[in-house]
Amino acid sequence: MANIRSSEKDIRKTAKRTAANQSVKSRIRTLRKKVLSAIEKGDAAAANTSLSEFSAATDKASKTKVLHKNTSSRLKSRLALKVGALTKKA
């Protein structure tokens, strides 16, 4: 345990930031599952709207450095390919 006041404050700040980052990551995972479930059901319209929502969330997360920008791009790209294939098929 830290003895210095500034170190104690740093610990509190880190805990706060960690909780906020975990919340953002959890939301991204949930949105990703939402897109994948729409793809499984074959609902192209729902998949497109969910993909849009997911893309916005990952962009915001990468802007605030919760996610690396390449990670965000990779996730969006993979889902966009799946949604595109679904749209072509329908």
C-alpha cells in the first residue's frame, strides 16, 4: 500500500479509469454480439444498423485510446465483410 498522498491519489485515479475503460470494452463486446446475432438470423437491416452503432462505439473508444486504432479498424472490417456478404445474399 502506498504511503505517499500523491501515490494514494494515483491509485484512486487508476481504479476510476480502469472501471470506465472496462465499461466501454463491455459495451463494445455487447454491440459486436448484437451484430453477429443479426447476421445469424439473416436480418440484413438489423445487421446494418447494429454495425453502424458498433462502428461509432469503436471509433470513440479508439479516439479516447481505450482501444488501439488498428484493433478498432480490424473489428469493424471483419464485421463489415460479414454484413456485406449477408446483404449480397439477400
